Amino acid sequence: MKYIMFEDFSGTAIPVIFPNRINHEEMREQMPYTKVLSAGYVTYRADGFSCHGSSKALKAEVGTDDAKIISAKFEDAES
């Protein structure tokens, strides 16, 4: 899966995860947030989320805390 980490209107990092067949720039055009923090690919394995790569079109790379932020969003959804 691909993802883009946006900064929402309150300054919070918001990940958007989407299928590989959709280009990063196509997803970017659909989102109302103005700032892209990072972008790349995300996988889920037995030990949790892992982020890698980049988006040349968005000139964005994976952030060091992206996997942790994505994981926390899923944990929040369960409570």
C-alpha cells in the first residue's frame, strides 16, 4: 500500500493509506490538506507497520516516525 502523511488544519499528522495502483500525485489532488509531511509505502507484518521509499512526484520521503503514527491511528480506532 502507499501512503501520504499530511498536516491537518490543527497541525496534526494525518496518514492517508491507499492502493498501489493509485499514484501519489492523484491522491494528493483529492485531499484538502495543504502540507505534505512525507510519503512512501507502508506494509503490515507480524511485528507491526513498516514504512519505506518515497514519492518523486511529491518530492517527499518516508518520515522517521511515520510507522509509529500510522500504528497509533489504528490503536485509536480500536478504543
